[in-house]
Amino acid sequence: MKKNIRLIVVLLVIVLISTAIMSCTPKAPAVQDVPASEEKTENPPSGAKPLTGEASGFGDQFKEYYDEVIGLSGEAAFDYFMTLKDKGLTDREILKFFIHLPLADVDSDAKSLYVSDALDTYTVNYPYGATVDNYVWVPGTGTEFTGPLTKVLQKLPYTDYMALPAGKVGDPNKTYKVGVLTSGVRHPWGAAVSDAMLWQMNQFENIEVNYQEHLADDAKLSSIMDTFIAQKMDAIYLFPRGEAASGPAVRRALDAGIPVVAVDTLTGATNITVQVAGNFPSNGAQNAMYLIDQLHQEGSFEANMIFLRKPLGATNDALRTGHFLKVLSYFPEIKILQSYFDKNNRTEAFDNAQAALMAYDDIDIFMNLGDHEALAAIEAINLAGRMNSREGGKKIIILSNNDSRELLSKITSNDLDCAAPSTPLMGDIGSRMVARILAGETVPQYVVNPDILLITQDGRSLFGMKTMLVEDWIEYAYGPAVD
């Protein structure tokens, strides 16, 4: 009996000690979670944290359709896709249908590459879902500004997305120190995201910015992050290089109690304070939608394709490629000749395009994961005199992502077939999230950007979804003007 009493006393002491420890544990920066029963809501409320990736359930509304199409291929799959509008799907729902489309139950080069590159590792983890407060971008809205770094006149599209007035944030008597780490001006996209970030930061009078550039150097990124930690920054804004490289440094900052807002690229730190997501899934899906529509118009899905890709394992490369390949898995007639990777370097991309043209005489398609690859491919193809070298004198189909002014000029000149916008002029969203955190607001962990429609030469409809013309988006293009 005495032994039982002693045991009960010991257990009570353990419980009391555990409770005391938990009550003293410091809390992480405010991030609002939602109950498990609400996690699959199509339109989460303001501040809600959406699930990520294909496991989110945001494609569940199409399950009946997926069950019907998954075993189809070629012309039969195309015919099924053509019925989506008749099923009552809106343009937005048609795009979502293709984003969440599962791999086909048929063998293809696309399916093999998707599996061998383990692209599902990315598609199951990237933030999907509704925008905060169901924000819908309206053409024509936004704010013109001159880039603090580039001095280029541009227009921010999303200044009314979670808008925050200029002035002081949080404690008006305090100056907040924010460490900003970006890729810098080595690439036009990176320069533009820095422009957008700095412009917005400059609107907040009591935020002091320590701006640094990692220049795609993993060691430099880690070193600067550690310096920010040592300087006890109030927050860190990060445009990462990649998941593996930035993850440990971000975790060290979070462990030190410093909130981190990352923009565009994932960091590998699942407990990151805020991740502002790009629209990479819709980029890849829309390029695939265009390609199969174009091949159908030409009368055959038989085609040979070259990939010019970004660094292997980069978030934007993996997601764009993954969602592109999922759609193409329904068309086994499309053969993938080779994938070439570069380090976000136009000279390397040009060398890769030249190598492909020398290695293969029968290239029908160049799929480019970014604008610098597309521009390099066009230059190499024209230099080789191969633009109209397909069977019957048809033009090589050139697909791209991003939306620089230089790239869009190639659609106007009929060199480029289409471009899926992924605007860097959303860096201001991350700045507003930093300001909200400093003001003590509860913030969503994932901020999803709107999906912007594909830009094509003719503004065609793809399976009932209308695309844009260059003039519909040009005011939001980034980079210097093209004569």
C-alpha cells in the first residue's frame, strides 16, 4: 500500500514539473493554425494555414473526372480534356484540374522522367490552395514604381494583396532592424524581386534594412544568415537559393527567435514563419496545355523534345517540370530527347541549346524552365538556321516561363510560342508580411499568389480556358524596356 502511495506521489510531481516547463517555454512567432476538420476547405479564412501539395485535397473536386481520364492517352485523353467546359468548369477550375491531374496509367517518357527525378517530392510539399481572403487579382490594378536597385520603371501587380498603409509599424517609438538577403542583380528576375521588396520596405518609416546579396553562393548565404542572427535582427526577409542550402541557416534563425519570411523558393525549414509561394504549378501545367493543343492542331502528337532546365533540385525547376510532365504523361507519343541544366546562367543555357542542336537533327520542341533559357534557345536556334527545321518546314515550338520585357518581345516577333508569367514583382508581399509580424499580427504561414494565365501569340482558348495576349500583361513585365 505504501509503495502505491509513493508511486502516485512521484507521478504527481512529474506532471507538475512538466506543466511548469511547458508554461515557461517561449512561443514561436504568431502563426494561425486551423482545426483538422477545416484543413481541406477550398477557401480558407483570413490567416488560415492551407495544407501543402497534392495531399491538400484541393483537387478532390475533380476525383470523378480523374477516375475517368487516368487510363486514357493520346487522342482519347485530348478529347476528354475538351469536354471540361461542357462539364461546367470555369477557367480557374480548368486550370486547377490540370494542376492537380495525376500521372496517367500509361507508360511514357514524361512519366519515367517524373519518377526518376523524384518530382513528387516537390509536388506534395509546395503550398497550394486559395489566396488569403480569397484575393482575386484584377487586371490594371497595382502601383507604378522605379526600382531602387535597377532604376527601371515597372508596375507592381499585387500592392492591394494584404495591403498595408505606409508609415510606422508596430511600436512607433522603436526602429526595427530587418536583415534582407536576396540573390541580387546577377539575374533580371532576382533584381526585380529585390526592387519590389526594397520599394515596399522603404514605405515603412521605422524599419531599418540591412540589405545583402548571396549571389547564388551557398556558403555566403549561410554566413550572412549567421551574421544576421548574431546582430539580433528583429526579422529576416529571404529570397533563397535553394532548399538544401538555406534550410539549416533558416532553422538556426528560428531557433534564435528571429522570424523568417521566405519568398518564392522553399527553404527546407517546415516551421518557417511565412512562405510566400510562387505560382510554379500553374506555369508547368499551362505550358503542357499549350503544347498538346498545338500538336493537335498540327495533326499529330508525335514529337521530340529538349528540356533547358534550371539547377537540378531548384524549387521552380522541380515544380514547373513536375506539373508539365504530369499532363504530358497522357501523351506517350511525345519523346524526351535530353534534359540540360544550368545555374541560372544565360551563357550556360546557350551552350546547352547549341549542344542539343548539334546532337539531334529532329527537335520539335524546346521546353524552357525560365526566360534566360528561352532567350538562349532562340538565339542558338536562329544562329543554327534551325527555326523552321521541323518536318514540312514547321517552326520549332518554343515554350517558356517568366515574363521579362525581353522575353515577351519574342512572342511579338513570333519566335516564342508562349510564356507562363511568374512575376518577380511580388517581392513587396514578403515585405508586408515582415511588417505585419513586427506589428504583432497573426499571420498565415503560407501566402499563395494568384495564378496568372498563359501568354500566347493568338490569345487562344486551351480546353475552354482563355489565354492572354502580350498587351494584356506587358505593363507588369519586368526588366529593361526593349527597343
